[in-house]
Amino acid sequence: MPSIGEARNVGVMYTQRLNDFITVTGGVYAAKYNVYGVRFNDFGGKGKLSFRINDRMKINMFGTYSVYNGYGMTPASQLFMNQNSYGGTLEFKISDSFGIEAGAEREFNPMTRKWETHPIIMPVFYK
């Protein structure tokens, strides 16, 4: 059956709480793409570092590195692949069950071949 393409991803992440204030998460992934009959493999790493300032505030820093970053593929097909990115957020715990996380992410845009900044604001729900 004809289709635009397919993507298969596998990865593993590991989180380690170093102490009461610092948490580190890191991992690797591998991906196989088939877009319009063109096959492409990629692999890379992802990471996150969190610093708890106090009981109500936390700083998060994160990033993704793609070894091939879609090089050799058409720009349109690169849009759904992992792209190099990094960023940070500040998390505010408003109540025991709800908070807000806000910050920014810099991501490589394969269509323009430039880095772009995207704002981040989202709710956080706690158990």
C-alpha cells in the first residue's frame, strides 16, 4: 500500500537522583525512517538536568543531539525526525497537585537551516 513513509524508533532513558536537589536523566535512541522510498538511519542522545531550588521552584535544562540530523533527506521529510535542540524551563509549584512550567527551547529548523527559539508554557500535575 502506498504511503508517505514510516518511522521506527527505539530508545532507553535512565534517571538518577543525585541528592535532594539534583536529578539527572540521560539516554540514547536509534531511528529508522523510510520516506518516499528513501531509507535513512539516525541515532543520538537526550538529556535533562533538574535543580530543585526550594519546595516550590525547580530549574530544568534539557537537550537532544541527533548525529545525522536528517542530512541527506529532503527538508520536508526532516520535519518529523529528531532535531538538535536545547532549552530550559522554570517550574513553579502552585499547589500540591498543580504547577506551571515556562521557558524556551532552541531547535534547529531543517527547512530554513537556522536555529529558532520557541516559548514553552505548560501545566504540571503532581501526584
